[in-house]
Amino acid sequence: MPGLALLGLTALLGLTALLGRGKGAPLCLSRQLRMQGDYVLGGLFPLGSAEGTDLGDRLQPNATVCTRFSSLGLLWALAMKMAVEEINNGSALLPGLHLGYDLYDTCSEPVVAMKPSLMFMAKAGSCNIAAYCNYTQYQPRVLAVIGPYSSELALVTSKFFSFFLMPQVSYGASTDRLSNREVFPSFFRTVPSDQVQAVAMVELLQALGWNWVAALGSDDEYGRQGLSLFSSLANARGICIAHEGSLRLGTVQSLLHRVNQSSAQVVVLFSSTQAARTLFSYSIRYKLSPKVWVASEAWLTSDLVMTLPGMAEVGTVLGFLQQGAPIPEFPSYVQTRLALAADPAFCAALDAEQPGLEEHVVGPRCPQCDHITLENISAGLLHHQTFAAYAAVYGVAQALHNTLLCNASGCPTREPVQPWQLLENMYNMSFRARGLALRFDASGNVNMDYALKLWVWQDPTPELRTVGTFNGRLELWHSQMHWHTPGKQQPVSQCSRQCREGQVRRVKGFHSCCYDCVDCKAGSYQRNPGDLLCTQCDQDQWSPDRSTRCFPRRPMFLAWGEPAVLVLLMLLALALGLVLLVLGLFIWHWNSPLVQASGGPWACFGLACLGLVCLSALLLPGQPGSASCLAQQPLLHLPLTGCLSTLFLQAAEIFVGSELPPSWADELCGHLRGPWAWLLVLLAMLAEAALCAWYLVAFPPEVVTDWWVLPTEALVHCRVRSWISFGLVHTTNATLAFLCFLGTFLVQSRPGRYNGARGLTFAMLAYFITWISFVPLFANVHVAYQPAVQMGAILFCALGILATFYLPKCYLLLQRPELNTPEFFLGDNTRGQGSSGGRGRGDSGQKQAAPDPVTSPQ
């Protein structure tokens, strides 16, 4: 509808010819800025400006001349006038009552605005403000004040009006300081505060990925407050401000050059209209590089900025404007006011009806307004602030409606209303303007949405295109956006590139937005996109490099199904099968000389112990438990001690028979084959049992879960608490093996006799080679594979003893039965059974036996 209303503006341009006045004759528009009524509203509007007037040179509090005309200020004043007339002509709010208005020019200067403010507070019917102890019954000339527009002026006038609790409704002052109810208890506004605008700006920067920006503000209350709000919100949201400064006189040029040299491509400008015009004048003059300008509401729609020559070269301009309800009748209303102002009869009647009683005090209300044409004001007819001024009047009228208890039939109370009584009814009040529901909150602000506007250049001035909305949540219309960059691509304004997933920021310098991207190592992860440090996973979790989450660790141990375990189990089956085979052969050939020479019962006992040694390897695979950890070493070493002790008995018999005199040898060999031999085996096993008991009591192994030794699994294993005690458990077996080796290494057999010493020597070598190799291998292999190494050592030790000592005897039993004779294994009868070894000295009188299949013939 606003667009349709503007279609008739071309026809209005010929209005002057139809008005029936001489060319150049003044209008009486300024005299339409006052109207009497039952209740009068004051109005403060920037109808002119003191541009070119040096207020710093004032030496006396005399009048200030407003030289420049402001078309927007006049239109806002006419919007208030239109709202008052609508209310007077309607019956919804104040039936039977008549509102009046008294509108003055602020000249956009506090020194000018204070004079009409004093006039508003003058006692009704005079131009004087009386001094009283109590102003409860004081009746000023006006009931409420609409305006002023700027925050700078509102801060001055609001403190003045707040002393009298005079309601004041601004249509443009947005600084957040005015929301302070303790300082400004009577201030209201029909525009959102800068807090909302700053939040919307930050949301816009985040939505477009801009975190490296410059922020500038005009050197006034509006700019300083807006810049402070934006900076605090931006820092809280992770947006860095590369350059921040106020547009002070003499510093604009240097500040602009710093912004131009910065890598920041976005500039947030909280500024008044005049300061923004000065800034862009410098930018255009020195041909600075184009940027994205995020505009505050104060200058986004200003004709002073839009019409600046060369403005199209500064880059992209976008910002937020409040969304009000359309007023399509407003252009025609302005046309009517101008037409009446050109009618001499109407002007004469106006003078007779309301003579300017106070113009000798405040001067002409708006002398420039009497010399305008429609062309002067047509550009601002649909300005967004028009509705704000219009709605301010409806807010005051609704409060008066509530104060007077009005209804559809009239207002029963017609007594004078003091301003403070009206103020009581304005707190948290809801009202409607043009069908739009509005409400003053506890701080005097209204709940009004924003539209995101983009400048799209159409000579000579830009068009404001809506490219998004903000109602607490930002919505962007990307397809409607138009950028100044080559290829019309969205500009990038970041100090550093966005880190990838699994990377954190290592800040360099003073700004958190300037950083290096660092990968999160294994075992840590990136919890949030903006994290500066990687977060360590819990001990029961793991993560790969550059991870954004952790994964649970699965328990890891030497499982039965692993290939290494399967190979070891095959070796176990082989070793156990060989043990059973040898044991079976020995039992089958129990009375043969070979079995008797091998120890008879000892040999079978040793084979049985060797089988238990093989079976002890089954305690190592599978998930460790407390019982299996405690049983591993005793069930290995006790059977191994039993096996080695039987081999020690045979080594002792061979040593005695070959190295001692015959008389001693026969007696000792008799003891070594009697009950004393079993006592020796028992003592050896008791010694080993004592060592194992001490090991289990003093340093018991325990089941532990190691969370860090493997990258993705939790290693469950039996932890050895003392390696010294672990080594001492091997002492008994190592001693027996060493004595066996020492007693048989240098023994030589008689020619033609079985060399039993050689088998024992190689068996002990196999033992030592296995366990000596085990020590460095076990110490250096990964802890996850230590059970497999230990299992392999057990099986290779058992296979070594089998292969070097027992299997050659099986060969003789199966393949050379003719050698299984007492002479070959037990020697002659003169030495008895104890002479199985021979001393290695030649005997020329003895008959040569068959050659030894194990040793070379002598």
C-alpha cells in the first residue's frame, strides 16, 4: 500500500499552481503546529538545524538561529498532527474530548530544546514556572510530551521532565541509558532500544560468518552508547573488533586509514547523521577501498548520507529498521496540509482563532516550513520514523483513556488530569496503532520487530530493499542480497580461516579471532567449535587424531582365537602328545635296560611333570582373573622342578659313576636309586614351593587394566609387582639345571656304551637357551604380547627337554631294539646297576659291544 500511495506524488507536484497564491508567497504551515484542546500534548521535532552556527562561541544565553530545514522533522510533526486529528474525529479513545498540540523546533541542539521544554512546564495560561514545595496539584501547559528524536536531546529533556513526572514518549531516541527507570522514570519510546539493535547486528555478523570487523561510533551519546553495547555483545559472541574508535573532530581521517589498511572487510557504524556524512565524505575523497557498512538506524535512511556524491562507491550498506504499520493516507494528508497552508482565507482564520501568544518568547516555530514545496519533502513521506511519531500519540491517548475511565458512550471523568496521574497508567500499558498491537514494558520500551534493509543503487539515491527480518530471531533472504565484490560473492571478513573439525584454535596476538588451527591428538577431542584447547578423553575412552568425540575402549587380552595363540596351542598339542607317547613307551618297556638306565620311576615321574608344565601354559590365554594370575607361576615352576630334579638324579649318578673311585661310586649310586632319591626330589619341590609361597604372599600378581598402553583398547593383564621376586622363583630350577649341566658337561662315556651325559647336557642347554632368551624378549616385547612370549617359552622349554633327552631313547626303543641290552645301558655285572655311566677310561680286557647309535664308534 505505501507504494500505491506514492503513485500520486507526481500529480501532487503541480499542486502549487492550484493553490491560488502568488509565486513565492509564504505558507502558513508553521501556524498549523499549534492547536488548542481540552488536553494539550507538547511536541519536540527537529524542524531545522543549527548547522554553521558555532555554539561554542556563545557568551550570552541568547536565542539560537536554526538555519537549515529538515524535511523529516516536519513530516514527523505532521504525523503527530494527523494522529491527534484522527483521535479527535473518532469515538474509540476520547469520545467528546478534544486533544490539542503545541509543536516546537529543537534545532537538534540541547540549548534550543530546553526553551520549549520550559514552556511546556509553564503554568497553564502563562509563560512562567512557579517554584513550589509540592507539585502534586501543579497543572502545566501540556499533559505529555512527544519527542525529541535524538538520544542526545532525550537525555537532557528526560531528566528535566522526570523531575515533574511528566510523561515523555520519544519516536527516535534509542540509547539504552534511557531504559534506566531510576534516572528516567517518565520516559517512554515507540522505537526499540539500541540493545535490541546491537543484538540484531551481532546475529547478522554471526549468520554471515563475519568475526573480524571494525566498529566506529559518533562522538555523542548515541554513538558512544551504541558502540559500547555492540562491543560487549560482540566479544561475548566471539566476534573480534579489529579497530574501534569514535569519530572525533580531527581524528576521522587517520581512523579511516587504519580501517582501510585492516583486513577487516566489515565496518559497524553507530553514528548520528552528521558524523556519518563527514566520515563518508573523507572516504569518497581519498578513494578508500569499499567495505560492508552495517548501519545503525540513525543514518541508514538519512537523505544527508544517501545523496552524498560518490556514495555508491563506498561498498555495501545494510542495517536494521523498525517495522511499523503502514500509513497509506499520510501522503494525501500532507498534500492537504500544504494546500491549506497556501490558502490565504484559511491562514487568516487560523490567525484569528489561535494567535501566537508565546512566539515572543520562543520565536517563530518553523520559519523555513513556510517556504517549502512538495518536492522538498516527498522523499521522506514513507520514512519508517513516521509511524513511531504517529504511534506515540496513540500511546498517550490510550493512557488518558484509561485515566478518565472512558468507554464507548463517553468519558465520565472530566476533571483536570495532572501529568503524574497519566504516568501511572502508562506503565506496562498495551495499546494499538493502525491495528498493530504495541505495549510499553517495565523500561518504557515497545516490542517492535526489525526489517533488515540493503541499499540497492538506483540513480540518484539508493532503494531500501528488505533482505531479512529480526524479531528476536534473525531470518535472512540470501537470494535478495547484492554485494559490491567482484562476482557479487558474499565478502569474507575473518582474521583466520575456520578451523576444520577436530582442530582447536591457538590464539596469536591479542584477538581471539586470529589463531592457528591445531589438530587434536589421539586421546583428545574437540568438544565445541570455538574451543582453544583439546579435551582429554576419559581413561575408558579413546579417540583418533582430529576427532570430535571419544569412543569406548574395548578390553584387550591374549584371546583364544588369535592366530598366535592358535599356533601355540598346536605346539602345546604336539608337546603334550609327545610326552604321552614317551610316557606310554616307557611304561610299555618298563623292565627294559633302557628304561631302567633312564631312571625307571624317576623318568615316568619327570615325564608326568613335564606334561603338567605344558598344561600350565593354558593359564595364559583368555581374560585374566585373580585366580589365574596367582596360579600361573606355581603351576609352572613346581612341575618343572619335579622334572629337573629327576634329571639331576641321573646327572648325579653319571657324575659319581665316572668321576669317583669305584668303591665310593657303588655306594653312592645305591643311595641315588633308593628312597633317598625321592627325598631329594621332595626337598627340591618343597624349596620351590616355599619360593612360590613367598612370591604370592609378599608380591602377589594382580589383574590390572592399563588404559594408555594401547591406542584403542584397554589392556587387561596380570601385573608383576616385583621383577626381582619374579626372578627368584626361577632360582631352584636354574640351580638344578646348572648342576645337571656341570655334572655332565665334561663326562666322557666308555667306548661301546650309551652316552647318557650328552642327552642331559643338551637338555640343560635347551633349558638355559630358552629362558635366557626369554628374559630380553619378555622385557622388550609389548606388554600385550608378554603372555604369548611366556607361553612360548614354556612350550619350547618342554619341547627342548623332550627333543634332547627323551626322544633319542624312544628312537632306540622303536628303531634299534637290539641295543636295548644291559651291557649297552647298564654295564658289566661287576659294577652292578650303578655302573651305567662308565668312567671314560679304556679297558683292554673287555669285549667290545655294538656301536653306539647316538655317539660315533670308538
